[in-house]
Amino acid sequence: TFVIEGNERDGNSRAHATDDQIALAAPMPETVISSVVRPGQEVATGDLLLMLEAMKMELPIRAPRPGRVKALACREGDLVQPGVPLVEME
């Protein structure tokens, strides 16, 4: 896929999405097996936030950057859908 910008746009005026939404969401329908963090907790880059399971495979959801967990949008045992943010960070 290629993006071609016209002369009137320099490419920098476009809004940039953060990696947080992608990093903090399930890539496919999965079940939450454990929640390691709770709202208000400080986390560092790479800290484990949630453990998901699909097709007998475990998928860890890790912090993409340092920050504080603002909210969790899931609980243990929940079936989560792809692309839906599971953890909100500030």
C-alpha cells in the first residue's frame, strides 16, 4: 500500500495515531485469563498488563510505554473482540 500526498500537503499535517490502541487490544477473539494490573498502578515499558488465550495459545498484552493504568475494559473470563482497547493508560 502506498500513500501519495499532493503538493498542498507535506504529510506532517496529518493526525498521527499512537501505538497504544493497537498494543492494548486483542488481535483476534480471545479470552482474558488474568489481569496483572489494576487502575492507578504505575507501569514501565514492557510490563505485563493482561494475559489472553486463544486456541490454546497465550498472548501477553504488555505496556507500550511507561505510564499509569487509567482503566481496564475487561475482567478475567471475558471474551474480547479484536481491535477493542482493553486497557486505558495515561
